[in-house]
Amino acid sequence: METLDVVEAERVSALLSAEANAVALFDEVVARGIIAPGVRESVVSDAVRDLADEMFGTRRFWHKRIVRSGINTLEPYSANPPDRLIGADDICFLDFGPIFAEWEADFGRTYVLGDDPAKLALRDALEPFWEQGRAYFDAHPDITGDQLYTWVAEQAAEQGWELTAEIAGHLVGEFPHKQISGTEVASYVAAGSTPPMRRLDPKGRICHWILEIHLVDRANNIGGFFEQLLDIRPAV
């Protein structure tokens, strides 16, 4: 009979493997030039689906695939802006959640076509901001989703960005992760999520989290996005 430690090690390994696949998928999207001027967002989304099938034999995604460019990058996850043609000097972000062997990945990155300084500055700010969020999480063992969301919002304003998204992360795990928490708001890094993030789910398993950062540059009407696993990381 497997011990709880063995089961948890297998869960962590599966989540890391799913994320590694998502990283490889995004890298291949870039390598193949799938994000390109004159291509509609919906076409890029379908190409991501087909490439995931080609590379990993999966066509399943646990949430809608998001490809947003230009003005559409201002929109939060819940919005459904009109399908847009990607421009020659555009900013674009991808947010996709493929399922690999019944394990969820959730991965987001921002890509810039051209050399517009404001777009490059936003893209380059995202990962350091995300790392600051992880450091804050690491430094506060009893942090709640509400507290981490508040930190993200305050830091965004302090650094000259806007945070318009209603969440800054969520649980992740065995598909579907929404069965993990037991209550809706407690599944998110969001206002009103008051249980400690470091906790066990109703089945006695450790809760694992995604941190997602969607920053808006209001002066230039652009947004950028970055997300990945928060509480677990590959072994060095």
C-alpha cells in the first residue's frame, strides 16, 4: 500500500511533468512562428490545440484556450472579446490549460512582435513581478488567497500597473481541480478567499496552486500575462 508521502511525491511529479509539457508546447508555438502578423487569434488557438495533439497526444484542455492580442490583452479571463487579427507590431498573450494523463497544467506567457518599447517593458516586467509574488508567498506560511491577491493588487499599483483581474491564481491538480477545495471562493487567489493556502483538501491531499499575473498598462492600452505553478518547483 502506498504511503501518503509516496502518493504526494507522485502528485508533485505529475504536476511538474504537466507544466514541463506546457512549457515545451509554448516554446514550439514560438519556434514554428504560429504567433504571426495577419493571423487571427482563433487560428492560433486552434493551432495550439493541434500542436498539443501532435506533441503529446492530447486535445483536452480544462479551460478555454486564450489567445489575446492588442486591445484584447486588456480583457480578463472571463471576457470573450471579438476575434482579432494579430498585427505586425502587436503584443499577444497565451493562456492554456492542457490535460496530460488526467493532470492539469496552466501556463501563460506574453509574446511581443516588433520592438515597441512599452510592449517589451510590460513583457519583461511580468516574470520578475511573478517571482516577487512567489517570494511573498514563501515568506508567509499562513497566507490566504485574499492576502496574496491584496499584495498583488497593491504591488501592481506601486509599480505603475493596473490589476483588473478578479483572481490572481487558483488551485491546480487532478482533473477537475474544482473538486479539490470544497468551496468556490477558497479555490482562488482572490478577495474573500480566507482559508490558508497551505492546507489539505477534503480528501486529505496537499493543495497546490497556480499564481497568475495579468498586468495592464493603461497609458498604452495593453496588457500582459504570466502564470505557472506557485508552490512547487522542479528539483535543482
